[in-house]
Amino acid sequence: MRITFLGSSHGLPEANRKCSSILLEIAENRYIIDAGTNITEPFATKNLPLSSIRAILITHMHSDHTNGLISFLELCNWAYKDVNPDIFLPGDMEKTKAALEGWMACNSIYPPRAFPYKPVAPGAIYDDGTARFTAFPTKHTAASYAYLLEAEGKRVLFSGDLSHNGPADDFPVSVLEKPLDLAICEAAHFDATDYLPILKGNQNLKRLCFNHYSERHMCSVIEAKNQLSDIPVLIATDGMEIRL
């Protein structure tokens, strides 16, 4: 399994850091967690077929997690007609679908293709035999989720954006009841040290990566990394890869 950070920034793009998107490569299949930046360009750069994307999972509908989805769908309407991943949309799926199709109509794409849009609800939402995703509701918005990936005998958590009150109010602690190979945790809406009461000393957590962090929280990210000295802690940057 290879995890590549296509965008690691928070609500605003920064120098050399785009908004949130993560590419997962498992066997010959690809999966996308959030699309806050263009997701077709990295496939061209890596010479990967877009048709290998099996699913796109959006954690919540804020623009820094979805802006790249619009351009992706538009291109799939006329250029990449063999690309047809399941697209998981939290919240009012019909309203979001209408908005996406309305934008494509503005670009003279009508009628748009019937993409396989899927709703998100708590529990297991996707399993293609290679990757299994389970959704955990969070309190960042009225419809926001963390995702647990299980594949190749590994378990990886993508926190998505959590409550502004911090992880004590929102982190899906049940995922730590069994070994967790990697937790990818946001640090844009509170101090990263707020994770310490939950994560420090937990023997089931094997590795941690802080992602979606803001510069004003960077000191707390470094402090949390220093205090979590019993496990490897990474700080995501665009283009960084993690292999499991």
C-alpha cells in the first residue's frame, strides 16, 4: 500500500502546499480521500491510468476538500469516458449532485454522465475485495466523516476535519481498540497537542501523521511530535509518500 499526499494544506493553499487530497494505491487499484486540489494532474505526472480509480471518498463538502472534484467530473464527461469511480458524498447527496451537474451545464456539458454517486452513512460503506472503508461521523459539520481503511492486513484512519472543540470531543476512539497501523490526523482547527490524552501511550497505534495543519498551529504539531516519542510521527507535505 502506498499513500501519497496530493495536498496537505488547510483551508487556504500555501506555498508548495495545496488543499486536501490523498491518493491511495493498493495493488492495481487507486482510491482518493478528498479532492481539494486537482486530482487528474498527479495521475498524468505518475503515468497512472485514471481508470484505476475505484472510489473517491469526500470527508465533508467544504471547498478545500471538494474543489478538485468539479474539474475531475468535467474532464470525465468528455475526455476520460472510461473513468467511472464510486463517488461518496456526505450530506444531501441529491442537492450536491444537482449543484455539480449545474456547474457542468454552465460549461456546456449537458446532459452530464450518470456518475455512481453514493451516500455516506455511519458504518461500512465500501468493499471491493481489495479495500474496505468504514465511515465514522464527526462534528466538524452537520455531515462530516472520518474513514477507516482496511486493506492488505493494514488499518489506516483518515480523521477528516474534526470538531473545533478538539479530538477529545470527536476522535473515533473505537478504532484504537485494535492495532492501527497509521492515523492521519488533521491539525488545523485546534492544537495538535490536544491529541495527546487520546494517543500518547496507546500501544495499538503504530504510526501517526499530522496533515491538514496550519502554520499557526505548527509549534503545537512539533510539540506533539516530541511528546509522542514512543511512535514514529510524520508531518505531511505535498508529494510525501508513506508505504505500509
